[in-house]
Amino acid sequence: MANTAQSKKRARQAETRREANMAQRSNLRTYVKKIIKAIEAKDKNLAQDAFKTAQPIIDRMANKRIIHRNKAARIKSRLNAHIKAL
């Protein structure tokens, strides 16, 4: 448990940042799920539109280090491959 004023403040800051990061990660997952739903429905146009919307968000999450940049690249690559296969 935090003892000093500095460590108490750091604990508060860490909790605030954790909540913000979790919200952003959840938002990212929502966009990816929209693409997956469109792919499963075999709707290529909807999947492409969803991918165009999600792509900058995936990149932004990688830049903010919410997810690793290689994971962002992997997500985009796999989704794009599924869309092209439709």
C-alpha cells in the first residue's frame, strides 16, 4: 500500500490512466468486431467501409502504446486478407 504522499498520488494517476486505456482498448475491440461481423455476413462493401474506419484507430492505439505496433500490423493484415478473400 502507498505510504508517502507521492506514492499515493502515483497510485491515483495509475488507476486513472488504467481506466482510460481500458476504455480505448474496448473501443478498438468494438471496431474490430464490426469488421469481423461484416466478414462473417460475407458483405465485402460493409467490411471495407468498417476497415477504412478502423484502420486509423488501430494505428492511433499503437502510437499511444495501448497495443504493440506489431499487434496493430497483425490485426490490420489479417482483417485485410479476410476482406480480400471475400
